[in-house]
Amino acid sequence: MPLTKASLSTKIQTEIIALYGAADDASKLKDFADAIAQAVVDEITTNAVVPAGSLTAPVGGGPVTGTTTVT
């Protein structure tokens, strides 16, 4: 599953609620989690480096598979 702002925001909200209980203002918690999630996604998108030649696209299309280290 790809990392998206929406999926990360939901996970952040879930963890905060698990630690501290329900938020007094759910919309503020969502805005806070959205901001953190967007910053993380932007940082990874901007700075992730995948070494050339380490991933293989299947013949005929489909998802790219392989193993690599993102630095």
C-alpha cells in the first residue's frame, strides 16, 4: 500500500487517540494530523533516493517489484 497523506493522517489520529483519548475538537486533530502527514509525504517525495537498476518492471506492465534501500 502506498504512503499517502490520507492514510498517514488517519494513522496519526489513531495513535494520538490511543494515547490521549478522544479529542475535544476532532476537526483540529484532523487538521493537525493532516499537516504532519503532508510534511512527511513531501519530505519523502522530495528526498528519497532509489538506486538505479535495483527495481524491475514486469514485461507487459504491472507493479514494479524488487528490493532496495531508500536513503
